[in-house]
Amino acid sequence: MRLVDAPAESPMREFPTRLADHLSDQRALGFRPGALRIISGVRGSGKTALLYSLARHYEAAGLRVFRSINELDAERPDFPCALFLDDAHRLSASSLEVVRALLETEHVDLTMACRPWPCQQGMEELLSTFQTGSEPIVVSELSVQDIQERFSSRRGKPVPIHVAKCLWKQTFGLNWLVEHLLVAQGDGDSPGTLLDVEGVSVLQDVALELSGLDTKLQTLVLAMGLGFDVREQVPDVLADEDLEGLIAHARSEGLITESETVPPLLRRALLLGNRPALVKSLQLELVQALTDRGPLSVEAARSFATDGFRDRRVARVLESAGDENLVVDPALAITLYEEAETAGLAEWSTASRRAEAAYSLGNLDQAARLVDGLLALPEAPDLLRGAEVGTAVWAARGMMGRSAALYKWLGIERTGPATPAASVVLTGTGDIETARMMLDSTSTHAAPTLLAEASKLMGQGIQESLTGHPHQVLALLIRASDMLTSSGSVPPMAETPAVLAALVAIHGGELETAGTVIRSALASGQGGPAHRPRLLLMSAWVAMQQDDPEEARAAMLNAQPAGTALTPRDQFLRSALEVGLARRAGDAGLLIQSWQHAREALLHVSVDLYSLLPWGELMVAAARLRQSATIEPYIAEGWALLGKLGNPPLWSIPFHWSAVGAALLADRPSAMAPHAAALVRASDHSHVAAVLAEAGRTWVSVLAGHFSVESVEKAARGLASLGMKWEGSRLAGHAAPRAGDRKDMARLLACARDLDSHAPWRADTGQPVVSQAFPETTAIRVRNDRTRLSVREREVARMVLDGKTYREIGESLFISPRTAEHHMLRIRRRLETTSRSDTLTKLRLLLDPLEAGKSEPNP
């Protein structure tokens, strides 16, 4: 509220609403002749508003009110009256004598508003004599709640508490500063920052109000705002001043709080309103004083940088603080590096570290932009770190070929200690010669640190995976994972040793080992936040192959918390997992939906050695959905990659097995032959190949109807021994209804149940009952339902899939269009579909294998 009867020499401020109770108490006391009340507060605290609010109450009660000594002294009343004096701390000695005389007449009720400093001797005597029966009303700093109430009252609607907190942080509750911000804020819901146009206007208004104050007083507050502990380190410019008097004066003027702190808004206004030369001289003096005393604190350095002060000492402190937070708090590290550059650090000197921090936070675009700018420099600082971030970013995008190109651009000499990591990337893209050259140069560059040894072992493990025994490869990669964990380092890398070890273990049929490695890496935080989603997705893949869909989905959920996005590579892996889980559950609708997501994800990535696992899953699913043409170019790229690497058994055998499964589903024996032959050729030196080759032969025998129970059971349990329990149980379950003897059928069903404990089996079809986790109509159920479709219904369904109308169907089958429509209604009832799209989807899954005249395998 604005009072028209305020003194003209200073603006009237509102008083805090919490003082209304004090005001009510004073009103309740009524007229007290010879009594003295004191309202105490610093400049701009609202004490004047409180004083004149009480004056108006007395006037409303019919009492004569005077607002100056001269007014009262001129009239010399001999009747009860009230005198309200503002700025009583400025009264002269003679005026105080007049006040004393008036109080002694016992006709006058006196209320005075004054600052806590200065307090003259005559005032102290007056207070000790006449202030009885009541304590002074102290108008102190505003609380957050006070500001919220003031703001809400001004705008006529509730204001969020976070807005009030923001205003308090800028003002520390000094009432006159709050008024400036409230006026500038207008009707906005968010407090304007001091960096926008509105904020600059606020600073200018505050600086203008400060300009009339004593220069020495402004200098003191500026020094305190910059960080001077003026009682310990007096600035040279104030060396001859009465320091305690200046501090008391500053407090009385409302420039510092009771705890002698300077609000940020006031500090910035002083920086704006004072001469740059004075500001810089104070900053230099303070930095020198602080560094003479010991290391400069990070808080002080950040304050200097925020104020635009450039000094190498400040910049080095901020740079070191950024390095300390690079792993533990990447977001803070980025801010500290930017402040270091503001304080005078050379441009681009921290670009590679900022890129690393951005990569750790999952901000691939920011990291890539920083690396691009760095690589374009003729003499880029910290080039190797920037390049490593770049390779990690490209790999996370699913474009490891670009990572390899970056390492080749660097060359062996500039790659230096990162040559083992480079060899992993180059091998993953098929450039085996350059990879070997990189790895061979490792000993000449790397110091034998834990991190260096971890990188070296990882490179050796991947090289060994092309020709060596899987157990030897696994041992190298697990040791690399252990050493990286022990080092405590979180360097940017295209792939972590834990993921590589898990991939080798999965390809080698050792799922338990893969799970153990991944769990250990997750527990230790290997690779930092950037690689955690990938580790969780690999954990989900292990769980899926172990036939534990609940665990797999839990890991997938943890890999992508709400509101976060996966990198393109991880999104591709997640999509393949969704497809794999849907296929294993036999959920046709979910499989088609997951396939659509996977088709979108695969457009963003390329094929590399370490992504063959999800590509193999998609190869089988594509055949299942008659969509093989969609991914044929990618699969061809995978075969070409393996060919460039010499078709290493460890990596190629599982891919051949996926191709066998896809060929079986597509009913293409000619496509299956070369892959089956490759498995047979590898059987002599690979246990995994021998098991898969036998399983492939058994599937063909089962589909042909010529098999022995023993061979099926052996093949199924062999698959389970490689971590393929689901595949083994499907083989046994598929063979069961084709067994000639009921005992053989029961034996195979028992084998299927033993391998797949998550789903009950049905003896009539040899297929699992629909999973409780996926209660919707499934492909398995469709396959059971198709035996109930008549020949005519199948003919009608085929023509519907071909896009024919009911009239065209009627003409082809010599039936009426209405009869054709009735056939489709019966089909929809049997398939329990609720929409045309659902009906068409399930008919596609049903009719392709049906028209082939055989039951569909599900390897």
C-alpha cells in the first residue's frame, strides 16, 4: 500500500503483514499520555508505513494527531493528543529536549520511528526515561513467507512458494530490494532473472537509488559483496576509515543484513554502478590477499568469474574443480569449465573435457558439436581426449564405422595410448589390418597403469576372438573388465569390456558367466552413466535367453527411466529385445507392434561386429513375419563384415544359426543349406557349432516326420546347455504330436516342460499354453484355431488378404457376396478378433505356413 502522508524525502515501503499483530496490540492499548513507543528498522524496511498506519487509527478514533514537533510546538495544546515522528534518529539535541518537555506534560502520546543507528546520547536518555510498558516494534528482514504474502496480495492471486524463494535469494529479505523486484516482476509467474532485460532494468533502478549514498559506504558494501572479510582484510581504499562505524552505517542503510551479508541483487547493482577501475582494483587486491593466505576456494573463484573478473589464478582453480567433478558431476563440470574460460582460460582449452561431460550426461548432440569444433582447429588442444569422445559418440549413435574413420584419421602416432581401444573399434568394423597395427604399437605408447592394462587386454581379447578359443577370449575380456573397475576411471569408450565379455559369453553359450560379468559391471558403475543403460539391456538379453521374461523386462525398464531417451544404438538393442520377448511369448499382436518399432530403430544404426546378436534375432523375426526383404541389406552387410574378418567361428556360428532358423520359418531349404553346412564344418573345433548343427538336422527330421525320440531329446537338451532353453523346449514340443507312440509323445512333452518351466504344455498340440504375462490372443492360439477353419473359409481368407472385395470373392468361388461376408464373420469369431486390422494380421500369420502344407516350426 502507498500512503500519501509519508515524508517526501524517501519512498514509502510496505511493512510486513506479520507485524499486523503488533499493530493491533498497540491499537488495543489506546491513548496513553506521557507514553513513548519506538518502531525500529533500517532504511526501506517499512517502519514509516507502520508508523502512519497507527497514526490513521488514532485519527479515526477522534484523537488529535500531529506529525512534526514544529506543528505541535506551534499550537502548544493542553488537551490529549498524539505525536508521530518519523526518522527520529535525525533529531537534534534541542528537538529531543522539546520532546522530553512534551512527554512531561502528560498530554502527549508519542510514537517514534527510527533506525537502529546512529543513536544519540539524548535519545538513549529519552528512551530510558519514557519507554515503559512495551518493547520496541522491530521491522526486520522479510521471510520467504512474508514475500509470498506480499506478492500474492499485490497480484490478487496466490503465488507459488518457489517464486518467493527465488526473490528471497536475490534480496535476503531486505524490504526495499523486494519492492524493486516486485515492481519489475509485474504479472509474471516466474521471477525474472538478473540476466534478462527486465533484470537489467532492476539493476539500473537499484544502482540509481544507491548513487546518492556516501562513496565510502558504497565501497565498503562493494568490497563485502566481492568477498572481503573486512574485519580481517581491510581494503586499501578504506584503510583510514572508521570501519565499525561504516559497517553500522551500512546496516542502518539497509545495505547489508543483520548477519553482515550482501544480497546478490545489491552486489550486482554495485558492480554496475561503480567505476570499473575501482571494481577491478578491489578484485585484484582480494585475489592477492586470498592467495597469500592459501589456495583460492572454488566458491570464491566462481564468484569472481560470475562478476566477469579475468585472472589466471581464478581460471586455474575453476579448471581444477571441473576436472574433479568430471566423473562425479558432469553437469557441474561443464559449468565450471565455462566459468574458467570466462575467467581467462584459453578458448577451446576445455572443449574436449566439456564434450566428455556432455557425453556422460547423454547429450550426444552437444558432445558432437564440441568435438567437431575442436577437430577443425589447426592445433587442437587435448586432441586425443576429444577424438576418444568423438568415437564414443559415433558408437553410441550406432555408427561405429565413423568411429573407425576418426581413429584412422588420427593415425597411430596421435592415437598413442588409445591404440588398444582403436583396435577394438577397427575390428568391429572389419578393418583387421589397421586394427592389428594399432594393437602392435601399444607397448611403445602406454604406461602400465590399470586403465592402460584394461584397454590393452580388451584389444587383445577382441583380436583373439577372431582365431582363439572362446574360453581364452573370455578370460582376457573379464580381466579387462576387472582392471577397468579397479582403476576407478570412467573414460569415454565405444564399448565397455564388460559388454564385450558378455557378448563373447553369450555367443559361446555361457549365459551364467555373461550374467555375472554384467552384474559386476553394474555394481561398480563401469563406464559411468553413459554406459549403464547398455549394461542393463545386456542383462535383459541374458535374462531373455535364460527364459526369464519378467527379469528381462525389469532390466529394460531400469535402462530407460521415465522421461529419458536411449542412444540410437541402445534403442536398437531394446527394440530387438522387445521383438525377441514377443516372439518367445508367441504373442502375435505384440510381435507385430515390436517389429514396427524395430524397423524404425534399425534405420538409425549400421551393422558392426558387436551388434550381430540383435541383428540375428531380427533375422528370425523377419522370417516369422514374412518381412525378410526389409532387413536383407543389413544382413548382407553382416555377412560381408564377417567375411572381411575371416568368418571367425565365435562370431559367425550364432549368426549362421539365426539364418538356419529364418530359413526354416520361410520354408526355404536352399537358403538353409549353406548355413547348415557352415555349422557342420565348424563342428570339429567348436562345441557350439556341433550342438547347433545337430539341432538343425533334428529340426529338418522333425518337419519331415522321420526322427527318433532320443535324437530330439538330445538336440533339445544340447540347445539348453548353450543357454537356449526356449529353443530346446520348442523343438521337443514340436516333435511331440508327431511321435508315433503315446509314450514317445509323453516323453517329449516332459522334456519340453523340463526345459521351459514358465509355460504349461498341451498334449494335443505339443505347444505351450498362452503365457500369463501376455494374456492377449497369440500366434500359438492362431495356429491351434486354424485347424477349425474350413477349406472354403481358408479360400475366402486368402482372397481377403489379396485385397479382393466380397463381390470379387463371390465371382471367383461362385458364391454370393453376402455368403462371402458371412464366411469372414465366422472367421473373426473363431480368431476372436475385434477389428479388421487384427483379423488381417492373424490371417497372415496363419495362412502362409498353412498353405505350405506343414506346421510352422519355431526354432
